[in-house]
Amino acid sequence: MDPTARILRLLSLLQTYRHWSGDELSGRLEVSPRTLRRDVERLRDLGYPVETSRGTYGGYQLAAGTQIPPLLLDDEEAVAIAVGLRTAANGAVSGIEETSVRALAKLQQVLPTRLRRRVEALAVATETVPGYTESVDPDVLMTIAQACRGSEQLRFHYTANDGSETSRLVEPHRLVSRHRRWYFVAWDVDRGAWRTFRADRVARPFANGVRVPPRELPAEDAASFVDTALRSRPQPFTAVLRLRGTAEELRGRVPHWMGEPVADGTDSCLLRTGADNLEWLAISLAMLDAEAELLEGTPELVAALTRLRTRAERLTVH
Amino acid sequence: MDPTARILRLLSLLQTYRHWSGDELSGRLEVSPRTLRRDVERLRDLGYPVETSRGTYGGYQLAAGTQIPPLLLDDEEAVAIAVGLRTAANGAVSGIEETSVRALAKLQQVLPTRLRRRVEALAVATETVPGYTESVDPDVLMTIAQACRGSEQLRFHYTANDGSETSRLVEPHRLVSRHRRWYFVAWDVDRGAWRTFRADRVARPFANGVRVPPRELPAEDAASFVDTALRSRPQPFTAVLRLRGTAEELRGRVPHWMGEPVADGTDSCLLRTGADNLEWLAISLAMLDAEAELLEGTPELVAALTRLRTRAERLTVH
DNA sequence: CGGCTTGCGGCCAGGATCCGGCCACAACGT
DNA sequence: ACGTTGTGGCCGGATCCTGGCCGCAAGCCG
């Protein structure tokens, strides 16, 4: 049997975090113990440390090394990873959206179709934060990401700010995550210019398979291009609060992402916070485990808080 | 150079979702084009479909097949996957917690220490749902999972229901996720009996490296054992609501995980829902985009709703 | 301490493979 | 029609892989 395939199987056996005796392994791989020892040695040469123990109940086990060995996944694990990455890519964890999309693109590229269906089925069951539903369809995101990577042309329908829908043909350059939203920079073929698009406004994206040589972006990088484009847009919703208590006391009671309370007098703090979803901001304020006073807030925010209050009232008064 | 290593490098190049010409690939791998063709053939034999195109701008690309090829990740991607799986394992996505833990255990086992630190740093920055913070430390979960898998003894400190803390030595059998919580079944060595523990009440778990032959659990499987143990516990919080509107109208406005509204009369529905976190349930009810009436709810739930109302009131009245 | 188990790695010989080079051929784009 | 690029058969020589054998070392147990 082919040594390459055998090494991969050995790796996959060792990755199950189990203690394997030499006999078990050589039995499963259908080779002599001597060959197994050589295979283990080969793995070590490749940089994947296999720990061994001798004597009664001795055997082999894979340990953490300096590089990551090829991950051999079964169906379920692959689905779990895909689902986890999708939520992460949608901003559930801040700071790794872009990497999540990259990893997801890599996985998606090789994911058998039967598993894709399972991923989708599970993603539907994703528990969303109440009132916070605005997110991109990960499939759209993936199509864009793969078109970027493979420098393929992309055709899609785009809903502009004013609600008008157009059909576009572009050469996507890069995806960028900003403020819990996905944008991408692309060369608009019809208009002959660089444009920034919001991924959540893209419908029916389709990579037509036409490969084109990558273009040079007239900016330092895609992120700064998007930032420049965004600078002229309206700000998301913000609020300023006065909280009762010292900064010390409030630490741990104010969620991390809301920002740091700043001392303001002996027994109160100022909290300057914001979010780009109104309902979400309202809930977060109402859930603050502290005596709070709203110093600044748009009328919409006040309206959202009032809505929340009214609903809670209706529910508690029979 | 070793063919095994070369095949892995080839796989890693192909996984970047790019179009590679034969010359590029054979150049990178430092072999002749003929050998590259043979390597590609070998990949195909292993079941990983490599698509090719001929003619000008021809080349190779990895496609989705029937099985998942070994995933070759760089540092950042591995971190993103680990973080994504941690959130998924903590119940952010329902239904795949157990698989996420399994995949995470596999990854964790081989994750270099430098990356572990990065995963932890990022996990701290995880945005949590306001008011919903009860979760297990993923490191604790991992230690337990790996002790189960490797049938190692585990020592830890456990906080019982009444708050008393004890030190335990057990042989862990299996992790089980139920109702957004993690439990595990283990043979308690000191007490000589099977016990169910809650993972979030475990502190300082330590696998002492002592391997023991697996014991047989006196139940069909671990999940049913946990269910039996849980049956005598108090139920999580529940509520029954009457919503205005037909089932048709309410579909899409009621979050999936809350359950299905059931028609009750011509223009109203009954919704029977529950959660095991009081604050979370209260928010979810208050955020329902429908005219609602609370038919049944424990006094605690009413109190939580009142708290929410009061806070929203304070914020809107200056 | 001695016996048992289990892994280690050197050595050997026969056989399988791997590799590069060559070639006629088949798609594909221009 | 022509150039480009991948395909796969064939060949010869170098390399390797494998299994068997061995003496050895490291744990475990009594």
C-alpha cells in the first residue's frame, strides 16, 4: 500500500487523542511493527512530535509541536468547524472575522455537497440574539471570498442605499470586515472604476469562471480603501450614560465590547458606547447591572427603549 | 525529497483556492512536471479530486469531493477555528456542542502553545450576550474531554449545589451537553460509584497521566444516564404566552429556538417556551415583535421582567 | 533484584517505487 | 491553423521501502 496514504491514516489515528500500542497501530495499518516505527520516525521528521512510552501499556500519542499537522476530520467534525466559523465570521467573535472567512473558504472549497446541506440545516437553527438579526448569508460571503482568491469575475444583484437594485459585473479584490459588517472592494467592469460594496446587500452572486489577472488597488490596502469610503457615511447609533459606582465596582458588570466606564466624580462613571443596531443597543442598556442615567441618545434610541419598556409592561400586567 | 512531505505541500498549495499552473507547482515543489502529474494522480487516487484545465492559462485546482482531504492550516486559521469551536461548544449554536468539543479536542491536542495563548486572548474578547454570561471555561472542558478520550484519571475541585467544595478523583467517561449546559459522567474513585458532574462547577481540573482501562457504564449510553440524573432536578424557567396574529404572520418574527407558535383561535397563537437563564428568557420575551400576553410564568420571571421594565423606564425618563 | 512487556534502531536483501526524460496526443484559446 | 498546456505510456537507473532479525533500553510488577 502507498506509504503516503498510510502516513495520513496513521496521523488520523493518532489525532483521536488516544493511547495506541504499537501492535494496534501496525495491525490497523497492515504493516509490520518495524515499518510502523519507521513511519513514526517519518512523522517526527515532518515536524509532528509523536510521544512514546515504553514498558507495559506503552504506546504512541500525538503531542503539540511547533507546527500544526494536517487535520484529518470526519464528517461531523468538519460540519462543526464550518458552523463555528460561520458564526465567527458573522461577528460573533470580534477580531477574527477575516481569518474565519479565509479558513471557511479553505474548508468550503473541499467540503462534499452532502455536508454542505448539513451545515446549512444547522446554520438555520443558529440561535440568534433576540432583535439582532442583520447578518450576511455565509454562502454569499463564501462566493465572494472564493472569487477574490481565485481572481474570478463575479456577477450579482446589488441593492443600493436608496433601495434601487442593479446587476453588477465586477472583479473582486478583497473582503474587509468593519463594525460588524462585511464590505468588499472590487473593480466594477461596467463602470470601469473601483467600488466598495456591502456584502449583506448582495443577492445571487455567481462566479462565472472567467479568470482575470489581478489589478492593482489605488490605495495602501483594501482595509484603508474601505475606511476611506466609509468615512463619508453616517455614524451608527451611540449613547452616553452616567453609571452609579466606581470604575472598580463596574468592571466586570459592563460587557467588554461596550467600552470602559470612565470615572466622573467620586461615585459615578461615564460610559460612552455605541452599536450599529438600534434594538441591540437598547437591550444592552436595559440589561446593564447598574443604576444608569441616559445623558445623550438619539430620539430613535429613546423610542427603542420605550418600545422595550412597553412590552415588558404589557407582559407583567395581567 | 520525501514524497509524503511533497504531497502534503502540494495539498496545502491547492487548498488556497487559487489557480495554479503546472509550471508554478512543479517549480515550488522542485520536481519535474512529470512527477507533478504523478503526484496529482496520487491525490486523485486518495480520493481528493483535483480539477484541471488545459490550453492557455490552464492549470490545477482542488474541488469538493466525497471525503474531506487533510486540512493544512496556517497559524491564524487554526486560531480562528479554535475560537469558533469554543463559542459553538458553549452553546452559541445549538445541536453541535458535542461535536464541536470533539473537534476542538482534536485541534487542541496538536495546537502549539504559542497559538494557545492567542486563542485565549481572543476568547476573552468574545462578545457575550448581555445578561447571559454563565458558561464553562473551554480549557476546563478540553481537559475533561481529553481525559475521557485518553481514559486518564482526573483530579479536580467541585462545588456542589449547596456551595460546599470538595476535591475529587474520577475516571471520566463521557461529556454530554444538555439544555445549554455541560455535564460529564465519571466513575468516582474515592466513592466507588458513578456520578454526574456539571462542567461549569469544576475548578482546576488536572489529568494526572494515570491511564486506566475503560469501565462499563450501567446505562444504555452516557446521555441517558445524565438524563436520568437530571430528571430529579428542578426544571429550567418556562413561560406560556398568547400572541396576537396568525401562525403564518408570526413565523419569522418568533426566533427559531423559542419554539413554534400554535394557533389558538382565529387571530392568536399560544407559544410555550423556556430557557435556563432567567434574564435571557426575560429579554427574549420583551423583544418579541408581537402583541403578547403572559399566561404562565414563575414569580422570578415576572420579577426579571419588572427589573427590565424599571431599567428601561429610568433610562427614558430624565 | 529479575522477569516481562514494549519500544528502538542498526543491518541486510530482495523487490517495489520513484524520478526524469522523451514522446505522441488531446483540449483549449486566439 | 497554431501555440500553449495538461495527459499518460514507456524506459532505465537510482533510490526507497519492507519485513525479518537482532541486541538493547526503558518501564512495570512481583
